[in-house]
Amino acid sequence: MKAYRTGMNQLLASDDCDRLLAGDVGLVCHPASVNQQGLQSANLLRHRVGDRLRCLLGPEHGFWGSAGAGISVCDATHPEWGIPVYSLYGDVRPGLQALAEMDVVVIDLQDLAVRCYTYLHTLRQVLETVAKKSGRVIVTDRAVPWSRCIDGPMLDSAFRSVVAPIEVPLVYGMTPGETARWIVEALQLNVDLVVIPADYERTMTMTECWPTWVPPSPAIRSWQCAACFPVSVFTEALPHLDCARSTDWAFRILRADWLKTAAMIEALNSHQLPGMKCAIHKNEASGREEGIELQVLDVSTCQPIYASIVIVYELMRLHGSNQIWSVEGVRPDWFDKLMGTDQVREALLAQQSPDMIRAAWLPSIAEFRQLRQKHLLYAAGAEAC
């Protein structure tokens, strides 16, 4: 088994590095943009190109990764280097103008390969902006937790948004570099795209790729949070169902005063969900039982969106549709945006089984799997669904 090295490692060691990084350079990154030794990509790139690193740009949560979900981040100045630090998230984005002024834009973002995780939107945004001047984008690639899975409905173009920026399944199984190749072809962008592959194989384990996990966003505090994110992200639309977002267990727990926890766990496990199981979660400090613990055991066989549909289906069956969809604060429109379609919610309300709902998206997944093949940089290996 080879030793994992990020695309930034590979770029800086390349004989073509100086040619590729000629001119003024901008870097899109965040705190999880580190190599295997924990060194920040911004520092590594600054060491290589010096003052030609003209600006830093951050996605949602900002360059420093401290802003909450959906919060606009103010532009700033780097305290040591004196260069601007722009946000690419929010209504006012002078960072887009800065992108257009760079000779080279480097993107090094730790992503999850889940469509509603907004770094996919940032990737598209950068590629489209730089394409307007036919500039160069270098994507320094890196592993993603969900590189071996394709699951969930294809985006219906009527539901395109920041959390659904390109027409791929909800879990799309591509690294940032592979995704960039897909976007450039799908949108026919006139951009000089250079993808620097990581030294990576899809069969590598979590500990091989992330010996120390660095949160790519405030709630994804562990690899386990990343694994559970696509399973329980639907709770953003059902705020009366707590997913422990402000804790180290974010997206790994489902809890509510009204939740029939034991009955739900029994029902969920009866579906024999591939690659995962559900159990009672006990508070480590108090020993009290606090909801359902989601345990993703194998990301190569897990079907996370199917699992999320099973969860909603059983919530409705055991608690009633009104308890799930008619409580104050529920956001059906946001559920649809996360899913990229209203067909899933409508099927659930029509009491269709999870297997029937999943069957509806399997043809589009099969077509997508064929279309994405030429964009893959790493052997696919065995994949879920």
C-alpha cells in the first residue's frame, strides 16, 4: 500500500511547479487544508512563491473556519503577511473580483463528496469565475470520506441552489479534482484546469488518509461526523429533531423529547441498513440514554441517503406524519433543497416504501456512474449501490 500524499505535496515536489505557479497566485483553502504532517497549505505555498501569493480565499465558514453555518464572513487582512483574506460565501463577495485578477488560482479544500456540503458550490463558483478570463485553476486533490459511494437522487435543475450546485447524485463519489474535471466538461468552461492528483487509492482507510482529523467545518469535528453527515443532514429541515450539531457528536445522534427511541432503533435495524447500525446513545459523563446513535461501519457498502430515507419513513410510521412535517419551524422547502428534488418528500408523504423511493433514483445513478468514469483519477474499486 502506498503512503498517502495530498495533491499539494505532489505539486510542490513536481518539476513543473514553478511553471504552473507563474505569476500572481490566489489560494482557496481552509483549516483542513493540511498535508500528512499537519502543515498548512497556505504556509507551504507562501514558502514556495513568496510575495506572489497575493490573496487567500475561504469557502463557507471562512479561511479560519470559525464562522457558523450560513454566516457571512467579513473580508480581512492576514496578520503576518499583510495580504487580503476574502470570503467566497455570502451576498457581497469582492473575492470573486480578486479571483479574476490572479494569474493562477489554487484550490485545496477538504470536501466530503456530498452535494449539499457547500464546498462543491465554491468549486463551481471558482471555476466559472476564472473561466470568464480563460485563466488557470490548479486543484490540488485529496481524499474524501465518501469516494466509494454513489447514492441519492440526481439534482432536479429546478432545485439548483448553494446546496445543490451541479447535477450529480446527493452522494457522488468523486474527489475535488475529479469533480472539477466533471464540472468543466458539464458546463463547457473555458478554463485551464490542472488537477494535481494525490498519491491515493480509494481502498485506503480513514487512518491512512487522516491520521489526525482536522475539521473542514465547525460541525464536522471527526471523521465519524463526516461519515454520518449525509445520513442525518436532513435534520436541518426538521429542527425539532436534534442531531447534536453543537457537540462532538454532530450528525451522529438523533434525539428529541417526543422520540420513541427504543422502537425507532428496533425498526431501523430491522431494515439491515448496509454498512451501518443504530444503537442507544449514552452520555459519557452522566450515563443517561440520549437518543439514537448512528454508526457508519463501512463507507464502501453504506448507502447513506437510503438510510436517511429509512429514518424519515420510520419517524413518520411511529410518530405520525403531522409530528414530523406539521410542527412549527419545519422547513419542507429546505428538505427539498437538500435532496435536490421534491420527489423524495412527496413519496414519503404518499407512504411509499424506502425501497420504492430508492428504486426511482437507481437508473440515474447507473447513467451517472458511466458518465463520470472518464473523470476518475483513482481506481473505483468496490462501491456501494
